[in-house]
Amino acid sequence: MTGELSLNIDIKEPRWDQGTFIGRAKHFFTVTDPRNILLSNTQLENARKIIHDYRLGIIATGLTEDDLWKAKYIYDSAFHPDTGEKMILIGRMSAQVPMNMTITGCMMTFYKTTPAVVFWQWINQSFNAIVNYTNRSGDAPITVGQLGTAYVSATTGAVVTALGLNSLTKHVTPLIGRFVPFAAVAAANCINIPLMRQRELKHGIPITDENGNRLGESTKAAQQAIVQVIISRILMAAPGMAIPPFIMNALEKKAFLKRFPWMSAPIQVGLVGICLVFATPLCCALFPQKSSMSVSRLEHDIQGKVRKTSPEVEYVYFNKGL
């Protein structure tokens, strides 16, 4: 049934202007909202029906523009953009804050012994593998072999970094030792993300003009995209792994934690969670999702192809990923 709502709303794009940091931040605060993981299957299916119907030109009676955008963000939070399949719960963007706050909090609490370091770095990289697989690109699917290579390499890199730094920090203050997990996570991101996206580095990612017309694939664009994602991921982890150590170092000198040492882990997890609620969307918003690059910075053969087929194009655009 056709209602009064316009059919000209572009629900393929975010609701807010992605050319500004504020617009991107609003978008990612909505995308990463942890409340979305509490939605029932009925609510998810209802959102999917609203979006699919709207794309077919069918508008439910009484549907408002706000209702449509709410359904779009619920749909986007749970269903893969390329395959349309329902994503694994803990791999969804809305699960990032609760999952990362728990894992990061435990990594920063149990970092003093080798078994604890190995266990929590393994848990963290297992979670990262699930997230990377769940949010894989339809244009560049991740094979089981690539997933396994990235998983083993990132886990090994994180564990070796953590154990190596632990051995170096035995003779320094406890506060410095608390930053070992952050160094390990940063190292793992530098290994994990390029490996997970190695196909893009070899064959390139799709580039388009500003109207979305595909112009080819570029490895230079892939390199820029991956560097931006690595920077975002490291900065995303930074507040939750840099601020709590100072607070915990002060709290552990107080009588409360000496009396109730078991409260250390819950407090640490809570502090990390507060940081991640803001750091996750704000760091995702650092770079536009639809990134751009001057034609002159592309590979020579791609430059020639673009200038031959679209001489008026000065910049190309591509999805940088998350």
C-alpha cells in the first residue's frame, strides 16, 4: 500500500552528511549502538521487510521518515550488505563495545603471567577473526586459507610482542607494564588487517567516479584504505588501553582494592567500556567511509584507463572498509 512517505529517500547512503566529521560521528554512533544486539529476531525481520518493501516502492501505512531510517540502521546492524545474510551476533558492529570492553579489560588485568598473556591475546585475535569474517566484502571474499593465515599470524605477533615487552618491563614501574597489552594489540592490527585484506593489496579495490560509476580496480587505493583502517583501529583501542592504567594504578594503592582485590577486573572492564562507547564511533569517523584519491596518485595503467574513458574525472572514490 502506498502511503505519503516519499520514495526518493536514498537509503543506500547514511542519513547524515558524510563529508563532515560530525555527520560521520552521528552515523557511527548509530551503527555501533550496543542496544542493537538486544533486538529480537522478530524486530530484525520486521526491519528487513520495511527496507525491502521500500526498495520495491511499497510503503506501509503510517510509516514515517524517522521509522524508515530506524529500520535501515537496524537492518544494516544485523544483515550483511552484500549477501543479505544475517551476520554472526558477536561479529556485528553493535557488539564491538561489549565484546571489546570485556576482552580488553581482561587483557589489561591479567597481563603479568605468560599463560594469561597467551590466553587473552588468543581470545582477542579469535574475536578479531570473527569480526573480519563477518564484515567481509562481497567483492573480495575471504577464503578459509586467508582467514587462517591472518588469524595465526596476528595471534603469534600479538603474543610474541606481549611476551617480549613483558620481559623488558620486569625492571620498570608497574604503570609502564600496564601498557604492554596496548603495544601487542597495535602490533596485531598492523599484521592482521593487511593479511585479511591481502587480496585487495594484490588485485586492487573497486574505484568509481563521484556518481558511483565503476572505473576499475586500484591497489594504490587499497593501500590508502588499509592504512586508514589500521590508524583508526589503533586509535580506537588507545583511550581504553591508555586511560584506565593510570586510574587502576592509583586505585590499587587505596584500601578498597587491597581489601577487595577481585574487584580489579570488573572495574577495569567498566573503565574500558566507558572509553570504548565514545572511542569506537569517533575513531570510525576519522576518515570518510567513501574515501577519495587523486587520479594522479593511481597506478600508471589505471591513470591511463581513467583519463581515456573519463577525462573529466580528477578524483576517484572507494569504500575503505572498517
